[in-house]
Amino acid sequence: MSTASDAAPEPSPAPPSADAEVAAAAGPPPGHALAVIAGGERRVQHPRDLDQAVGGYAAASRAANTWRAYRGDVAHFERWCAAQAPPVAALPASPATLARYLADLAATHRPATLARRCSAIAAAHDLAGYPSPTRDQQVKTVLAGIRRRHGTRPARVAPARLDAVRAILATLDPDRLADVRDRALLLIGFAGALRRSELAALTVADLVEDHEGLRVFIVRSKTDPDAVGTTRGLAYGAHPASCPVRAWRSWLLHRGEAAAGRAAHPSAGPGSGSAATDPADPLLLPPRDLPGAAAFVAVDRHGRLGQRGLSDRAIARIIARRADAAGLPGHWAGHSLRRGFATTGYANGASELAIMRHGRWRSSSAMRGYIEEGSVWTDNPTARLGL
């Protein structure tokens, strides 16, 4: 009987040929799938799938609205280049071409618009692997000269001060589903200093009520492109009609009942003294089918609840429409709530640090641009001139 030591040894595998080593180093031939070892499992990816993944991650580097604006800006530049005599290349573009483009538009376009066009052109060149003409000193000097000669006062939206917010709230019907939604949207956006894109991105699970108020988790924002996320707390309001926590409760209750096909609960309105609006009562939990849904969804003109979340543009239109219905002057848009938070907070004595932290401004200089109007009468020296 033989043992393992008696068995003849298996022949060693032949060393790879030089041709095989060269082929391995060169990688698979074009069009072949790539074998990827991940977590001990063999996973095959086709180059086409990898290209799609590359494109997807590149697209995720900026917000969808930014890409939309960039596409329009690049298309305008391409049309301008094609209309020249003779036509000039838009990609890659020379610094001289871009400088002429900026000079041609300087008298008819705001400097901020031209700066955005440069950002779009730079992104197009970077993605195509070309050096960007926007980094050339000639282009930088021309753009600086345009700012100096044609500089204009930045267009600002009207800030939603507290009295303006209350004027809007007074026009809302506590028994109409769209009005209940808009009350919650306005108060959470105002108290949270939220951008319209942040409001649009909220899900029901991102808003959690506790005994101190409402915790709002902001998954991604302009100053948090890596989506680390941050939580901001909205305290209970002293007045039930303008309390963001009560407004959110009421919207959840009305929304759940509308989804179930029942009439809205008449006692759940923000101004009532029922258990649904009393902060001392047990917390209202959202229905089980809501947590992953958008926080603010469409409501049609017949009061029927939609499934799709509101877009950031729809939110801006809602704010403008509600301000117009309340007879408020000025240009109202999505940023009115955020500007109003900073202006009102500073005018009422909140510190710059607290405002900057809550509103997630990166620098105090950026934040001060928002509170400029709120500080006009704060410690104003003209009151001490004896006039």
C-alpha cells in the first residue's frame, strides 16, 4: 500500500512564455471584459460599463442644476465660435478666442454671467482633456477689466423677514392640503436657513421630532459637496401659527390622511390647541410608508396628493407665488427664506457665529453679505448726530 510520500510528485507548471508576459502586461484586447477581484469574488465588467461608471461619477461631482447651466453656457460659446468669420474652434479654444468672446459680450451681459460662462468652458475643457483657456493670464486680465468697468450691484432677492413670513402665513387655509404643505415648507426653510435645493432633497426620514424641537438632517449642500451631512435643530415656536414643528406635524397628518383617502383632520391645523399641535403631547410618528418619500410632494389643483417630490424650481415658484398673493413687494425666490433667516436673526441680536454655523456659511464675509440689510439700523451712528 502506498502512502502520500510514495506518490509521484505532480509536474510543476511551465513558466509563462515571454509572449504571455507581454500580453498580460498590456491588458485585455480592446472590447474584452475585465475580470476584477473584489472581496474574494470574481466580478466581470465590460469596458463600456466602466465608461458609464466614470461618466456617472464625473456627473456627481457637481449639482444637476450646475450641469444644466453649464450645458447652456457651452452651447452659447459654441454658437458664437461658429458664427465668426472664419469660424474658430470652441474645443479646444485658444485664450485669444475666449478673450474676444468676453469682450464681445461685456456690454450686454453681467460680469457674474461671464464668470459663470468661463467656469462652464473650463469644465468642458477639463473633461475633454484639454488645457483650459480660462487659466490664461490674458483671459483673467480681460475679465477683471470687465468687472471694473461694467460692475453692477448684485441682484438680490427680497429677504423673508418675520413680518413678511407672517403675512404669507395669514393667507394660507389650514384645511387646504397645498396650504398646509406650503406652511411647513416656508417655516422649515426659513428657520433652517435652507437653500431651495436642500428643501427639495429632504425626505420624511430626514426630519425627526424630539422633545426639544425638530431635527433636520441635510444630506448634501452647496458647502458640503462630499455629502458628509449635517443636522440642524428647529426649536418650537412661541406662536402656534408660525411654529415649524407644529407645521411639520400638521403636514404629516394631513398628508397621511390624504394618502389614505380620508378627509383632513379639522383639528390638526397649526392654530388649534388640539393634541396634534401641543409640543407636550407624544410625538407624532410618520406612517410606515412615508420615511423614504420626499418631504414635500406635489398637490394638484383639485387637492389630490402626488407621489413625486417638489423640484427646487417648483419650490422657488411656490415662494414667489405666495409672496405675491400676500401683496409683498420685491423679487421673491427660493433664496428669500435663507436671506430672511440671516437678516432677521442678526436684527434680533443673534451672533454672527451662531448665524454662520446654523446657515452653514463657510466664511463670515460670505455670511455678512446676507445680513447687510438687517444691520442698517443696528447701532446706527446717524441717530447720535443730533439732527
